[in-house]
Amino acid sequence: LPKLCPVNRATDLTVLKEKFEIPSPSNPTGKSDLPGLDIFVSTADPEKEPPLVTANTILSILAADYPVEKLSCYVSDDGGALLTFEAMAEAASFASVWVPFCRKHGIEPRNPESYFALKKDPYKNKVRPDFVRDRRRLKREYDEFKVRINALPDAIRRRSDAYHAREELKAVRQQRQEAAAAKDALLEPIKIPKATWMADGTHWPGTWIHPTSEHTRGDHAGIIQVMLKPPAEEPIFGISSDDNHEEVEGQPIPGVLDLSEVDVRLPMLVYVSREKRPGYDHNKKAGAMNALVRASAVMSNGPFILNLDCDHYFYNSLALREGMCFMMDRGGDRICYVQFPQRFEGIDPSDRYANHNTVFFDVNMRALDGLQGPVYVGTGCLFRRIALYGFDPPRTKIRSSPCGRCCCGCCFPARRAASHDVETHALRMDEDDGMNLSSFPRKFGNSSFLIDSIPVAEFQGRPLADHPSVKNGRPPGALHIA
Ligand SMILES: O=c1ccn([C@@H]2O[C@H](COP(=O)(O)OP(=O)(O)O[C@H]3O[C@H](CO)[C@@H](O)[C@H](O)[C@H]3O)[C@@H](O)[C@H]2O)c(=O)[nH]1
Ligand SMILES: [Mn+2]
């Protein structure tokens, strides 16, 4: 049995910054050379998973400290619910004040609900004189946002009822006209199925409040809606409070945040509800993740993917950068995924039921890291996109080991290579010629957009070729050009 050898790892964010974001003659503004990152959030039921919680998750993602133009967020709604859709739209709109506020004042955590519920002194280490005013302003905005989210179920129901009444009236009128034309006195009562209506006066394509065929939980069309479009390539600074007054009875009040030094761009946000039909097994969260992998490949195609459940959030706005330290390090191209630990809120003080899971996250996972690596726990995991496509790791060839018969990790590639044909159907990534698209099997389906996106993601996910030991690295600066 191998001995347990728990590993503690540390990251150095300064080194990451120096390597990828320091201005140079070829990159005068220090535009980021970090790879793209797609964040997936899954939700399935607005009754059991309150949209306010999902919205908070989304806000913590949109406010994460990562180059805005490299970050995209995808929400998968397996409930196909208009409520979730509209809550995400509200979150996107609230993000336009929340995210600049977080950036301006270095707020942590960037989940508003948790931030405003913090027990510790919010003014600790805050020196900007406008912090008090900005925080008060944001608190009010957030409270109003919460009320809007909580009012959504009712608003949607009332709107749907109003549209329904209008439709019924229309139908009755038409029936009367037809009856009059045909001189037919017999009028049958009209039954129109109760639809769920969107604000623009069209039918919601997903699940309806009153289910009808084609609009039930497991039976509806696919929906993709971009809620925040991809940001501009260069930073956009906000307006200063001098130019931006609110007026109360003709008197300007300086209530609006001064954002003249803050990049106000937001990452792309996409709502996805995959198509569902009766008779198919949709494989719950796994199926949702697969749908997002495909959808994101043709939209932002981030070479890295991180997934979160709707009731989880980023506690640390730098977490994505920390994950990237492992992926972009020398030898990082051999890493398939980086699993983040989970921490829990709202557990009873004595933790009678061991809900903190300390043994699992702080002992078992570290020990596994000393063997072959921790296991994937289903969420909070940063993946290399190409690894999810079923490719072999880039270096599966037998390498000469320093110790004749060795017991170190380098034996695994040899064993894998030998059993390759029989055991796995992994795709080979040719080390010398790169990828040969024509050899890709049908398993990717017929979308040529998807197939073409694969080698792009592979190239962009490589570490920098700034050291002789990095064999297939990409040249520095390859990603900072728009
Ligand atoms: O048809 C479904 C069903 C679930 N989900 C999502 O899957 C996630 C997890 O589902 P949940 O029912 O909350 O499972 P839990 O038991 O709470 O979560 C455990 O199991 C999950 C999946 O295996 C892991 O992601 C979690 O970390 C782990 O705590 C949630 O975001 C759901 O919205 C879907 O997207 N589609
Ligand atoms: Mn859960």
C-alpha cells in the first residue's frame, strides 16, 4: 500500500501576474495573456433552489477577479422556468452596480447576501472616504433587488393571467363573428390553454406554470439567451459622480458611485435551458454539464471550465487565478482538473453532524493529492476543456525514467500507453503534428463549429513556451491580441 503523504500546496499570484499581465514593449497596456475561462452554474428547480440564491452565485462569478474579456458565465436551468430566466436578467442588471462596487473597494466575499450579512466590521482596512456612502447606496440597491426577485413569481403569474384574459376575449370575439357570419346560434364555451407569457408578449418556450404538452418539465424546446453580451476588449471606465447626479426636487444629490477609476465591463452571461423530450434520459446534472460544454464551445470556447452548483459561490475573488496557477505552471498541461475544497455556511455551532466535512476536504483530499490526485466531488472544480472531450493527456509516450525500474508517477503514462487500444477509447493528440481534425470520430456530432473549436481550445490552454522543459507551449502574448 502506498504511504499517505498529504500535500499542502501554495500559489503565488504575483508570479502569475508577472508572467501574464506585465506591460512589455509588445504589450504596452499589460493586457492579460491568461486563457479564457467558462463558468457553469446548474440549477434545476426554482421552488427548491431559490432564484435569489442562484442570483447571488452569479453575482459572485461576474465580480470575480479575472480578465473580464476572458470570463464567461453560463447558467443551466433544468427547470426551464421563466422565473429563473427573469431572476437571471435581474441579476445581470444589478451586476452593473454590484461588480464595479466590488472592484472599487476590494469587497470580499462578492456574494452580496453573504457580504451584507458579515458579522465583522465592514469598515476595517477601508480608507476611501466615499466607501461609507457607496456601501450604504449598494445596500439599498441590494435590498431593492431582493424585493424585485421576490416579487417575480407573482409578477409573472399576474402578467400571464392578464395576457390569458386578453387571448380569451379575442377568441370569444372571433367566435361571435364567425357564428354571426354563419348564422349559427350555438356557441361552445372556449378553452384556451393557460400559457406562461414573457414580458414581450410571447409564449415562454420552456416549462409553463400550468403545464401543457410541449411545456412541461421534461418536455420543452431548448432556450439560449445571452443576458450580458461579450464585453469590449479594452477597459471601459465609468463616469465620475460629478457628471452623474440624481435629482431630487431639482437639487442634485451625489448619490451615484464615482466610477471614473473603475473598469465597468461585465463578463458574458448566458442562460441555457437544454431541450428535453419525454422518453429520453436527460442524466440530470451530468447531462446539463454536457449541454453547457457544447454550447460554450461555440460561444466563448474557454480552454478552462469551472462548475458550481447554484447554492455555492466564490468565497475568494482570486480563486480563479489561484486555480490558473496550477494549470499554467510548468507541467501544468498534465493537469486535468483542480478541485477546490467546499466550505459551508449556516451549520450549527457545535457541528453535531460533522457537516463541515473537515476530514474529507482537509485530510482525505490532501492525502489523495499525495498519491495520484484528489477526486472530483461534483462541483467547484476547474477543468481543462480538452480533457473533458476524452483526449489522452498530452504526454502519454513512454519517457526514459531516471531510476531504472521506478516507482514514481512516470510509470503511469507507460502503462496507459500499453493498454490504450484495449481499455480506453481516448483520442490521441499527436504530439508532433498537432490535431488532425479528419480523424475525429463521430462522437462530437455533426457540428463543424464544435469540431473546429477543439484545437483552438487545446492551443489556448497550453502553458507558455518560456522554458526548455515546456515542450508544446504557446508563445507568450499569443492571447493578448484581440
Ligand atoms: O436534473 C437536474 C438535477 C440537479 N441539477 C443540479 O445539480 C446540482 C446538485 O444537485 P443537488 O440535488 O443539489 O445535489 P446535492 O446532493 O445537494 O449535491 C451533491 O451532489 C452534487 C452532484 O452530484 C454535487 O455537485 C454536490 O457538490 C454535492 O453536494 C444542483 O446545482 C442542481 O441544480 C441539475 O442541473 N439538473
Ligand atoms: Mn445541493
